[in-house]
Amino acid sequence: MKIALVGTGFVADYYMTTLANHPALSLAGAWDRDAARLEGFSGFHNVPAYPDLDALLADPTVGIVVNLTTPESHYEITSRA
């Protein structure tokens, strides 16, 4: 199953270190509202970056959206997903 990460802060780095332990999951890509943070994360982990949240949510290959945003953003992101 393909997953996509929303939020590429330090918690996303933890997820990347454990993703290999879950061979049934593969990462479709990531998005972050902070373009510089997204660029750094995507470059470091060699992960595709979505241009915006709408593109991530519209990706038909994504089965799970992993919401790694700040707690105050959880409702908005999760309800859209």
C-alpha cells in the first residue's frame, strides 16, 4: 500500500527510519507547507515532493495519508484527507 506524508519535520524523519520495517508500505511522496523544509526532506531521503496538498490528496495511488503536522493543524488536514 502506498502512503503519503503530510508534514516533513523531525517526526517524518523517524517514520523514514522505520519504513523499511514495513515492507507492505511504500512511500508515494510527501508535502509540507514549508517549501524549504520539504525540499530538504525530499532531497535527503530521495522522496518525491508533491507541489501542494491538493495534489497529494488527489493522488489515486495513495491509500494512507500520514498526518505529521502540528496538533493545531491535525483537524484541517485529517478532515480533508
